[in-house]
Amino acid sequence: MKTVERSVLVQAPPEKVFGYLNDPHHLLEIWPSMIDVTNVEYLPEGGYRYHWLYKMAGVRFEGDSRTIEFEPNKHIVQKNTGDFVSTFDWKFIPENGYTKIWVKAEYEIPKQLLTKLAEPFILKLNEREADFVVANLKDRVET
């Protein structure tokens, strides 16, 4: 498993940031390589289950995501299955009127990419994608 961690300080309360990110429909606004989110279903214990389409380095992937841990305004863990197996661990930490968003993504590099591209290139793509996601999340919530 590979890992990417990022954090960003957002000028908004945890409730606002958490509420925005918890809705899978918003992923299309902040995640550059996310193509589509469909079959969104609210889970009684909190969070969602949904189907996603994603494109990386010209290769299209699809799969399903499910919230496996849910603590309102504090913590979300999402498990992805399908073509791109991964887990996203999001934490929302209040800091003097701001919210520190911390995310750790653990993922397996899909075999289709390894036959096409070198692993260091794929790792760099994922790091840049993580930078874009947290920056876009900050921009969307602060405006």
C-alpha cells in the first residue's frame, strides 16, 4: 500500500467543512480526476455509499465507496473497492475558529497503470492530486 497525507487550515467551523465533504456529490467540484458520482445512498449509521468513475493518466477506473467510520464533524473513513482500492481517512480539527483538515489516503496502484507508467510517476500524480483536492476544498468552503 502507498500513502499520501495532506492537511490544510480552513477559515470555517468544522460543521461546515464536514458537511460539505461528507456529501459525495461535492467530490466532482473539488477532485480534478473524478468523472462521476452516482447511486448515492445515505447510510443509517452516517456517511454514504456510492459508485464513482475516475480517470488517471488517461486510464479510466470505477468502483464503489462506503463510509466505514463516521463521527459527525470530526472524522470520516471511506473505503473504496473496484479498479482502484483505497482508504481515505479524513479528520476535522478545530483550531482557533478555523478547521484543520487532515487526510491520509492509502491505496494500491492499479496494475493497468504499472504496465503503462513507472511507479514514481504515478506516486507523483497522486501527490499532486491530493494537493489539488485539499486546496479546492479550502476554496469551496471559504467562499
